Amino acid sequence: MKTLQIPKFKKSDKYKFIGFKQVKVKNKMNSKDYIKVASELPGLAVGYCAELYNILESKKPIEITRFYDVRQSPQFLKGHFITVV
């Protein structure tokens, strides 16, 4: 098992950043792990981010705006990343 660090936001305060949540995923991520990570993101993350399946090998942080459609206006999420702990 590996651990991913996901930024958390307070919805009632215009998605103000409040900290991080750690989520455990399998060494070889599957769709259940993807759903577990996406469910921790603020709002309705409708975009597909293929890089999440390879984050454990690449160790590259993924900006959470990649999980949203441009029409959702995810500007308030820029600069926040999912990282491997």
C-alpha cells in the first residue's frame, strides 16, 4: 500500500484550502483507487486523469484541476497538487 496526499477545501467558505488528507491506495492502482481519490476532491470531479494510474511510478505531482472540465471554472484549485507521501 502507498499513500497519496490530497488537498482538502472548505466548500462553505468559497473552497478555502484547509489542509491535506492522506489516502491509501494499492501499489498497482485500479479503478476503485481512482474513485477513492476522486471522491476526496472538492465539488464534482468529472474529468478523467490518466496520470493518476502512474503517479506511484513517476512520483510527479498532479494538479487537481486535471480532474475537472474547463466549463466548471476550476481556477480556485490551481496550484494544489496530489502527491505521493
